[in-house]
Amino acid sequence: METEGRVVMSDQKLTGADIVLKALRDQGVELIFGYPGGAVLPIYDALFKQNDLRHILVRHEQAAVHAAEGYARSTGKVGCVLVTSGPGATNAVTGLTDALMDSIPIVCLTGQVPTHLIGNDAFQEADTTGITRPCTKHNYLVKDVRNLARVIHEGFYVARSGRPGPVVIDIPKDVQFAEGPYVGPHEIRHKSYRPQVKPELAKVEEAIELIANAKRPIFYTGGGVVNSGPLASKLLTQFVHMTGYPCTNTLMGLGAFPASDPLFLGMLGMHGTYEANLAMHGCDVMICIGARFDDRVTGKISEFAPGSKKIHVDIDPSSINKNVAVDLAIIGDAGHVLEDMIRIWKARQKRPDQAALKAWWAQIELWRKRDCLRYQKTDRIIKPQYAIERLRDAIRGIDHYITTEVGQHQMWAAQFLPFEQPNRWLTSGGLGTMGYGLPAAIGCQLAHPESLVVDVAGEASIMMNIQEMSTAVQYRTPVKVFILNNQYMGMVRQWQELLHGSRYSESYSEALPDFVKLAEAFGAVGLRASKVSEVDDVIAEMIRVKQPVIVDMCVDPKENCFPMIPGGRAHNDILLGPSDTTEDATPEEGMVLV
Amino acid sequence: MPNDLNAKIEKHTIAVVVDNEPGVLARVIGLFSGRGYNIESLTVSEVDPVQRLSRITIVTSGTRMVIEQIKAQLDRLVPIHKVRDLSDDEKPCIERELALVKVVGTGEKRIEALRLADIFKARVVDATLTSFVFEITGTGDELNEFAGLMSQLGMIETSRTGIVAIGRGPGGF
Ligand SMILES: Cc1ncc(C[n+]2csc(CCOP(=O)(O)OP(=O)(O)O)c2C)c(N)n1
Ligand SMILES: [Mg+2]
């Protein structure tokens, strides 16, 4: 029951559909990713009659959400989606869950059957707010056109503020036809939702004392720094430099600290570097900013960074003490907190303990010397790591964005591609959604038409949203799908090899299409490299062509991704290569972990 | 919670003020089921018709870390205005529950039921020659005790409201 029909601000009345478009324009929306259907026809009709908002027709509603995520993550703006009722809404669910897990701001408008039919099992009716309640930050069903403008503005506010996330606004068809008043974005103040962005100063002061007195410190930072905006990454870099302490990033946080910086230890976690994981294990003060102690990062909780003091900065109070009990929690936006940290550090003229720091770095250098990302170089077969390294060298100096699918290729991309800036690395971290990369690349490319956008893909993942090649061709988005084709669901095969006695149950990619012909069938360009000598030429051609491209990079089907901390193991239990075995010691509680 | 496998399980009464709009209760319940928290009791009713606010009282149990998580997760829901852990007050909060208890029987048992009801300050709200319906208000424990005795005296049905609670002293929510 919605009663709060606001006092009419302007006498002018608009139809619900026009209210939707006006509200989107007032929210600064340029692009909407969507797919039409009966329950959203009035909005599509209104779209037809105007030119400010550009609609991108995807080929599956899941892809609409991923494309909006790609747009949002590469620009810092809210991504916008429009889908129909029933199957349109249910198809969007994976994308919404993905955006929830990775804290990506999305507003997804869904059509609904007319209000008088709700609950009657009408054609294409689904309980959209019911289905999406656990996979959105918030959702709304607008039953009265007088509330429509307010709800849309509120939805954008909720999506972008605090810890960002997806918002669904379900709009019955009769509400789209009905006439009602319009209110602008500035006339809205949310009744209950006011996230804390400024930290408690006393807590920051306490943190600074801990940080300054550390002997074996480490910065562990995540997607929260990226989400806070580019300034937060600058401040992080500045603060880390002021201390001279080592810094590691989560999968979501890559780019927030420049990869080329000598203080950077690489990514941490299950497939993170040896030095990052061992430094985490051995630290005495951990400065966690905008990361959430995910199980992919912590490994075995009871042996996670034993004996360390942990400072946790997060905008979401529910992230504090969820998996790991911390010593000092600071609620606030990463950017604000870093600003305060830098100011207080300077004001108190803090100097790190140089002798201790020198010893700490000497230890870290020893770990670094293990050269944990090394792999067997050969001329006989294209190693996937080699292909990524060649890609890395070819795109150096070109303005670029990288998206990925999910699997080994994703981890190799994270390990081998250096990200110097935030918002350049778009990967499905929390949900691990195969099929994310291609639509995300299209959304990213639309926001950055002049840049190179590469989806580092696996041959299995790409099949999950391959239909989006059609979208790429239609909108002339020259995205590059760089498939590391190992003919296996490689990550599944790797777990089966290490943990299930090499029984490769259903992980072989049987009956694959010819990716070159497939690209051509879509009207895109297909390229293939099956010999080491062809790799560079294919990459150069891929970059040269100003069209969507699929590259079929035929790589070693047997290669595994190392380092690896098997599930349920501690950070110092890290496997460095094929000669490290695990069967003897995978604890039973580790086997059940995913 | 991996960190505190041996930690003590505590019982907490949490009060939540929410917008009275469709779906809020589903959000709260979905949060508890989705994250595997316990609900021992849950009550809800509108308390401010002008601002359309409802108050939800939840009794839950878990380790300290889980209780803190529950409060933080509740606070994160968009239509939630305030979350307060009444069990964190210095003095224990006031908790009340109401039950309707139907007892069927004749002779000695019927007389004994009436006598006990009197001791527990339960009211008779319906009577026939062979049955009573008692209304009793008290803490959950008092109600359990009453129901335990009545079950030996012909109790065939009982309906309880769940717990409502409020803090002691002059302080408000
Ligand atoms: C939608 C979805 N289904 C299943 C999985 C489980 N899964 C994770 S990685 C993987 C294999 C991916 O294979 P491929 O895309 O070829 O990448 P590779 O590991 O070979 O590089 C699977 C099936 C998933 N992450 N997402
Ligand atoms: Mg593969």
C-alpha cells in the first residue's frame, strides 16, 4: 500500500512512461541496456519518441545487466537496465546477483502485469519483487503513478550511495499508461537510508598509532577503494608511499594501487602471489581498506594472519567481524578515511620504524625471489600464461580496459596483467559468473568508444553469453574476445586433478564450435593462433581491426593455475607448481569448500 | 562462525523500527532464513499510524559475533529506521507475551485448572460446561510454566502472540 502521494509540484501531468524517461534523464542516464516485451511497451513507445536516451538492445536480459555493470564499473556511474515482466525479470536475476556481490550500482526497471492482475498468474507474471528481494540492495513495486518519480530518484540514490548495489523498480503496465505528477531528483530525501561515509576521528587516530608502530605491516585493499572513486586510489597510493609499507590488492581491488609500484606485492588469495600471501600470514599489523575477508582471500580462518592486529575500514558495518574478528573497525568511505589518515599522519609527524621495515622488506624480497608466477616456457605449445604476457606487452601504451569470464584464464589475467589505474579491470569476483565478460566489455566499450576493450575468455564461459556478439556487431563496439581455448573447463579440471583423483567428470569442452567461423557468422572477425609463432601476429591483427573480434588462442589443455592455496588451507600452505602435491593433506573440511 | 566455534550462545531480544510498507517483514524474515540465523519469536505491528512506522520484536540466539552480524545486517535494510538490542541494556528489558489456552474437562481437573489460572492471574475469556479459554500475559517462561501445568489438565489448544519488549527507565528508543 503506497499512500504517500506527494503534493503536486508542477501542474503538468505526464504518463508513467514519460515520467520514467524524464526521471532517467534527470539522473544523468545516457544509456539503457534492455530488451522489450508486452509489459514495458509503453516505455519503449516513449523511448521511440525521443533522442536523448540511447537504448542498447542486448540479446538476453542477463547480458543487459552485465553490460550495465561494465558501463558502471568503468565510469563510476549508475548502470541502467530495462526489461519486461516474467521471463525478462527472471533472466536478469543472475546479473542482479552479480552486481549485489560485487557492489555495483545498477537500477533495473522491470515491467509488471497491470495492478488488477497481480496475483492472478497472469501471462508473463512473476513475483519480481519477491524473486529479487535477496539479490538486490533494495526493490520497489510502484502501484500508484503518483509515487513513480519519487521511487525512481530514490532508487538511484540507494543504488549509488553507501555500499553500492542493484535496485529493481517493478512498474505495472497500467501505471506506465496512467498520468501523474513529476518530481525532480532534488525534491527527494530518503526517510531511513543514510549511510555513514565520514569516519569517527578518534578511531582513525587510534589506527594511525597502530600503523606507525607496526614492525611487519601490510595494506590489504579491495573493491571498496575502487568504488569510492578515483580520488580514493590516489589517496591510497599517497598514503602507502608515505609509510613505505607493502600493499596487496584483492581481485576486486586491482588497479587501486599501481601494479608497477615497487611497494605492490600483487594480488592475494587462493591464486594470489606467494609474497602477498606470506606477507599477510606474517604481518603484525594489517590495514584492510574496502575489502571483506572473503573466503577466497583468507583461506583457513583459524590460521589467517595469526597474531596480527587488524584494522578494518569499510563503508558497510555488516562487513566488520563477519568472517574475521578485527581489533579496530572504522566505518566510512575509503576515500574519506584515507584523507583523514593522511592528515593525521602528517600532523603527528609519524615515521615508521625504519629498522623493522628494512628487515620486513628483506624477508619479502626473499619470498619474491621464489618468482611464483614462473611457468614452463616452450616453443612446442602455446602456454596460456605466455599468451597473456604477449597480450600484456602488445597493449602496453594503448588506453585499454580488460574484462574476463570465470576460470583459469581469469586468474591468469589477474596475475599477469598490470593495472595502473582503477576502473580498468572488470571481472566477476563475488559471484564468479561465467558469461560476464562479453556483455561487460560491450557496456564498457560504449562508455569508452576510443579505448581498447578486451574480454579475456575461456572457451566454455564464452558460450554462456555468445549471443551478445550480435549486440557488439549491431552497435559497432569493437570488443575483442580473447579466448584462451584449453578445450576444458580448466578450473574445474584443475580441481578434479588435484582433489578428485584426475576423474575429469564432464569438464571436457566437447563439440566446440569453430570460433573463427562463429565470429564470421556474426559478422565479426575471427582469428586463430595454434602455434607459438602465430601469437604475436594474431594479437597485433586483433588490435588493428576496428571491429568486434574473436581470437581463438589454442593453448595447452593441461596447464594449471599456480600459486594455489587449496580450500581450507592456510596462507603458508601454498602450492607453487605442478611438483607440489596436495593429496596427502587436503583436510576433509577443505574438500567441502567451493 | 569459524572464529568462535566454542563461543557461548546468547539469547537476545532485538527491537526494529521499520516503514510499514509491503514486503518489509519478508525482507526481515528472508534475511534470517537466507543467512541461517535463528528466530525464536517474532512479532510485528504498526506503532505510529501517522508516520506509518511498525515495530518488530525479534528474539534470536547466537554467538556474540552472530548477534552483532544480525544487528548490522538488519540495519543495512533500506526501510529500517532503527535497530536496538534490548538485551544490551544495563537492566533487563521488560518482555511480555500473551497466550490463549483452551482446556477441556470436567470434575476435579476442571476445578484444579480454574484454581491454577487464578494463581497465574489468567482470566477466563470463554467458558462452557466442559471447557475454558484462559487469557494469560507474562514472560515467556511464565507462559511455558502455565502451559506445562494445563497440559496435564486437559489443554487441547494454545495460541501465543510472541514476545513484545521495551527498555526500562526514562530512555526512549
Ligand atoms: C554460470 C557458472 N556456471 C558454472 C561455474 C563453475 N565454473 C567455474 S570455472 C568453470 C570452467 C570455466 O571454463 P572456461 O571458461 O573454459 O575457463 P578456463 O578455466 O578453462 O580458463 C566453471 C564451470 C561458474 N563459475 N559459473
Ligand atoms: Mg577452458
